[in-house]
Amino acid sequence: MKTVLQVDGLKKTYGTLEALKGVSFEVHEGEIFGLIGPNGAGKTTTLRIISTLLSPSGGMVVLNGFDLKKNPEKFRELISYLPEEAGAYRNLTGMDYLRFMSNFYAETAERSEEYINRAVAIAELGNRLDEKVGTYSKGMVRKLLLARALMTKPVLTILDEPTSGLDVINSMEVREIIKKFSREGISVLLSSHNMLEVEFLSSRVALINRGIILDTGTPQELKEKYSAPNLEVVFRSALQ
Amino acid sequence: MKKFFNLLRKEIKELVTLQLFISLLFTIGLFYFIGQMAKKEIKKAMTVQKVSVLDLDQSPLSKSLLDNLRLMNFQVEFSKTAGQEEAIQSAKDSDANLLLVIPGGFGESVSKFEMQPIETYTFLRSFSISGTKNSAILGAVVKAVNSYISDDFLKKKFPDMNPDNLKNPIKSRDYVIVKNRMAEGSASSVTSFVYSQSIVVPIILMMIIIYSSQMVISAIAMEKQNKTLETLLTVPIGRTSIVSAKMLASGLVGLISAIIYMIGFKYYMGGLMSDVPVAANIGNVIHKLGLSLSANGYILLGISLFAAILCALALATILGVLAEDYRSAQSLLMPVIFLVMIPYFISFFSDMNSLSVPLKVFILAIPFTHPFLATQNILLENYQSIFLGILYMLIFFAVLVFIAARIFSTDKVLTMKLKWRRKRLLF
């Protein structure tokens, strides 16, 4: 299977604090790769580095053959990042927001329309897309942002806590959207501290704690390895 | 460029809100209203004013005094009462604002040069312009009558002499020299005319700088507060374009807002100044001295203003990065306001050349000082100072843009914060 993203010995320090101490993993084409760990484990820092928001202190990140340090612009063309608790511009309508974002990726007006139509279908917000984002509920904003992240069918979609702060119904809908797009061949790298959610979504997972990857594998492989009924127990066992 | 204009369009859409329109319309309306009110008051002050008169003398001199009052646009109404107390009470009850009491024997005592004062009573029914102007006019009338009486006396005693030469044996002819041009006139009236003509420049500048800076700081802070900055930084557009789009949008909206404010201000000033006659000869003096801005002068002033706006926008961009949210952004505007206020007040109340060297260096190091000084430097043809000021501002701007672009290209755009409690910068 083709490797889309390769992360090797990734390090990040903030002053004297070592947030990442040599994180390594790979994401293959068409898979959902989940990073799971408690708060402060280094999940968001890893995703922010891959998204070109933070610069790494050491190690290597390669996406489709492009090195992060040498080609951050190429990374931005190939990825789509949905941060945790992200927002949209409150004074723009949902449609204006999608048009604004699609114009960064689309070379032609036809391609832009194609992206917008795809986003409209993903978001399922109907006529509310013509209203200002400031009037949306949290769930609606999250769906709009997820639609934005997926509309260009990027090489790698990076989702940080995709269902954070959402109710059960909205969380289920968001998970379904991610699953559906993964089946269409999109590679997804997501992080969550909700291990059951990651178990449901991910093809493979990496357990991360205090800036170190504890183990990597499919949820089934990990459950068998640690003789655990779910990933929560796997994580506790891996810590020991 | 397509991506840049996409971003610029969004930035402008974000800034031009209904609230901004309402605020601008309200301000124009308010300025217009105040201007019209002031105009009305001034007109009222210039219309025929009633003066109640109790003439207990009835001499030719008292009649001459009242004729002079009529010439000064006063409507003289004789009090029907016999005594002073009753006259005061009667005037108080009427709508007259002035009461003039000419005592008996006034004409005779004046002809003997024995002092016998006339009495004036001003009823202050409000503190408006028209309410206070009457007593000043009356004072001028008394002065004119004094001059008339003394001139008359001197003419009788010294028929071959000009009374004015006797009263003012030393006369002066005042000349004003600017560079190599000279004109006859008073330095104070030239200064106050130039001041009144150029007062509007620092006001425009201050408004544009504060407006645009506030917009940039708020735009960046709002991106942080609404959690949209992280997404924006991961889309395929250069970081420099993100910084420039924000600066350009804020500059454009700030400029348009300032122009709209100035239209309102013009209404206000127009209302205030429209009916005030300007001394005719001052125009000639100003023309002779070359103290009016030529087309080239306006272009130079425009370049200086533009350079200052660029500096303000770049400075605001850096400060905006330090803000965590919209509230902290408002506090961060304070340094910009101070940097604008210092040269603003210095340009009004002090002469740069009379300041001590360290203070002068400090003031000149503030980039916003230069456009404040530009008007007088253009008028006084100190072109070297203007060009050096513009050059300094452009260098200052380039350094700030470099710093801003560096910040946006690194982690610092997300990690740099100003912690007020710890009072230090965190990187």
C-alpha cells in the first residue's frame, strides 16, 4: 500500500519542555490513521507540525515525497487541516465561506463550483448556508468546517478532535461523513482522546503519551496483543 | 494574485459591517447637527439685537451715543420707567439682553472731562454665543464713542493736528518675512490664518492612523478569538500575502472611514465658519508670502501621510499578533494612540526647534511626527526635512514589515502572547 505520509523521529521543544520526543509513524493511502492519547500527550503538536503551523525541532516529515522543511507550501496544497474548536468567519454566510476557501485551491471557476457543490452535499445544511455563520449552532459550524476540509479531496485530511464538543447525534453524523470519504480513497490523520471513537473510525492507530509513540497497529491487532476488550484498556496496558 | 484578492475581498467584507455604516452615518449626522446649531447661534448673534435704554440725560451726546448703537445693528428701545431700579426690573421681565443707563448730566460732565460712567446691564440668560456677544459689542460702541469725544476735543484745541497722531505718537508698520518673501502684515494674524487652514491635517492623520490600526489589531485578534487563524495559515497562500491583505483592507476601510468623518467635520466647520467674514487683506499677505499649499505641496503631504499610515498598519499587525482576543486587542491599541498623540500635541503647542536635543530626537524617532510637521515644512520650504522624514518612515515601515512577515512565517504567530499579569513577552 502506498505511503502518503511518513513521520520519522519528530521532535518539538518549547523552551525546556519536550513536547515530542521522537514520534514516528506512517499513513497509507485511503486509510484513517488515529492518534490516541490523553490531553497533553502531543497529538495536537504533531498535527500542527504536519499542517505547517509549527516548525519541528528535529526529525523528518515527508508527504507524497515532499519534505516539510523544504516544501511547506507544497504541504499546504496537498493537505487540509481541521483544528480542534475551529471557527468560521461569523460575518460571512456559509456559502461565502465555502467559496472563499475553495478559491485558494481551485484554479478555475468550474473547479471552484465543483468543490462548493461537494461541500454543500457533505454539510447537508440546506438553505442555512445562505445565512451568516454567526447564527449557526456548534454542530452546524463543525459540519461546515468538515465539508470545507473534505471538499477538495486532499491527499491528506488532518482532523484534530473532529467531534470535540458535539452532542451524540452530531458526533455520529460527523463520523459517518469521515468514514464515507475514506471509502472514496481519501487518507485521514485524526487525533482524539475518545479512544472508542478512534476504534470505530480508524484503520490503524498509534498510542501516544508524553511525546512518545507507545505502540502502533490496527485496533484488532492491538486488542489481541494486550488481550484487551477495547482501546481504552489497550492504552492502560501499554502505559504499564 | 487571484488568491490575494480572494483574501482581500474577505477582509473587506469582514470589516465593512452594518455597525460600521450606522456608526459613520451617526457621526456625520451628529457633526451636521452641531454645525447647523452653531450656524444658527452665530446668525442669531449677528441679527438685530434689542437694547433697552434709560436715558436720564437727553443731551446731544447721549443721542449721539444711541445713534452709534443703531449703526451697530442694535434696536434701541427706550425704557418707559423713570428710575434705574424699575428699568432693571422691566428689562429683566422683557426679552432684552442689555440695559443701558445714561445718568443725568452725562453730556455736561463729559464736555468738562469729568468722569461720570454710563451703566450697562447684561442679562445672561444662556451661555451661548449670542448670549455673551452683546456686552462685547456694547463695549466696542463705548470705545468708539470715547474715541469720537476725545477726537472732537483734540480737534477743537489743536485744529492743525491729526487727533490720532496726538493719541498715538509712535506708530509701527509690521512686516512678515518668510524665506526670501516679505509682506506687510501682522505675524500673529498670519500665524493664526495658517493654523486655521492646516488644523484639519493633523486631525485627519490622527483619525486615519487610529482607525486603521484598530482595524488591523482587531482583525488579527478576531481571527485568533474565532479560531480561524490556524485554518487560514494552512491554506496555500503565502504568509506575506495574509499580512498584506489584512493591512491593505484595514488601510482602505480606515481611509474611507476617515474621509467620511472628515465630510462630517467639514459640515461642522462649515456651519461654524460660513458666515464669519475673513479679513480681506490677510489673503493678500498669505499670497505674497507663498503660505498656501500648491499642488506639489499637497502631493508631498499626501506621500508623508501615506507613509505614516503604512507604519501604523505594520506596527498594528505586530501588536495584533500579541493579542489573545478582541478585548486584549483594544488594550494593545494604546501604544499606537500614545505614539500619535505625542506628536499631535507637540505640533500644536510647541516648536520643534525650541526643544532640547534628547527630546527632539525622541519626538523625531516617532514616525508619526513627520506628517504632523510636514505642512509647516512645506510652507516654509524645508524640503530636506520632509524628504528625510518620508525616507525615515519608509525604512521604519520596511523593518516592521520584515518583523511582521518573520512572525507570520514562524510558530510565533500562534505562540507569541503578551501576558499582562507576568508583564513579559512569551515566545
